[in-house]
Amino acid sequence: MFEARLLQGSILKKALEGIRELITSGNWECSSAGISMQGMDPSHVALTVLMLQNDLFDQFRCDRNVTLGLNHATFSKILKCAANDDIITLKAEDQPDECNLLFQSANDDKTSDFIIKLTDIDQETLGIPDTEYAATVKVPSVEFQRICRDLSQFGDTIIISVKKGCVEFSGTGEIGSAKIALKESGNVDDDEKVSVEMDKDTPCSLSFASRYLNYFTKATSLSDTVTLQLCPEHPLVVSYDIGDNGSLKYYLAPKIEE
Amino acid sequence: GATQGRLDSFFTLK
């Protein structure tokens, strides 16, 4: 059987906020290592990958690998019934056709019990190749959310450019253009700071659909910082760490100049 | 203008 108890139930609520608008349903693969889920949007532009390692849970048991085929709209509706400080337990039998969700209030005076029916999802798992990225940028997640929102007013494309010690976001459209630059800060240990790492100091600039970047920022509350990894002609990686034991990552195909 | 690329060529089936 499978049983996973998450003291910080809000993590699951926040993760699903970052997933549900991009992927309507997905296979949540449960193994002794933890829970993982990946899915592409219907137009094959963005890949979403969630990993919740077993250490994230205060109790985790998975005797045999279990696949939970979940409709994300339904899953989200049920998770909205949980308070932010609820403890959430997921339970399923081996080869399940339903999953049990138990919410316990922080002071244990309320318990809510839900059953979600599972669906068979015909989906292939993709292998993600190791890539040497030309640039790795860490910025406060709220700042990235704000920049994506602000630049979306100018057009449907956001250009991300990394130069030595600086990351620049720009957009151009009929009403005008905008350019927002963030300089690398001195102390990179602070979550409020910006760090820019480059391989071989070669500037890198790529164009992306602002619509998708805005979808990704729905995961902002998962982490104080977001990491962007860029490589010419490769998908952008946007990563939100979930403490030390999980992550929500997005891969976004760049726009190609004609 | 720029056209939207797709991810298919970047990832392999497991």
C-alpha cells in the first residue's frame, strides 16, 4: 500500500496551483523514493516536472510502485477544502482506482476525509538530458513574478538576456517597449539577492512566450527564490525548490527567430 | 517575428 503524510499540507496546495493550468491531468508516480509527476502542455511547448522526495513527508510508506492518475481540476477542488496549516495524508491501495485524502487541522479538532477517483492516463515518461547551461540566474521569486506580469503588458514575448553580473528582461509591442535589468548582488546567500553565474562569460539571450512564464509564476509561493537556466537553442529551465526535498521545474521551448 | 519552438526534439522517451 501507499501512505504519505505531509505535515506542511500547504506545499501540496501550492504545488497544484503551479500545475493545474498547464496540465489537466497527470500520473503521480509513487515509489519508495517519493512522488513524481511530469506532463507536457497540449501544444508541447512546456514540460512541468514535480518531485516530492520521501524526506519531505513525516511518514512515507510505499510497498509497491503506485500510479495515481489524477485529474488536476478535481484534485485542486479537493485540496482547496484543506486549510493552509492542515496536515495532509494521501493513501492508496496497490493498483488503486481511487485515492484517499485525509486533512487534519493543526490542533486535531477537525478531520476531513475525501476520496478522489483515479483515471487511466496514457502518458509516456520523458527522460531529461543533462545539459551544461550557459547561464544560471537566481532571483527572488516575487521579483520574477512581477517582471513577467509587467512585461506581458508590452507583448507576448519576453526576452531574457544574461550578461556578466546582470540579467535583463525585455519586451516590445505596439504600445512601446520595456527593459528591466537586475544586477548581481554581493551576498548571494540572502534570498532577496540576485546571483548570475555564467559558463565562459558568453552573453546569452533567448525569447520566450510570456503566457507560459506567467503560468510558471503561479508556483511563486513555493519558494523565496527561483532559478533560471539558459542555454542557446535549448529549453529554459525555471525551478522552484520545495525546501531541500522537492522541486517544481518547468522547461520552456524558446521562440525561434525567423 | 519569432515562431514558438516545441520541446519534442529535446527529450527522449524513458
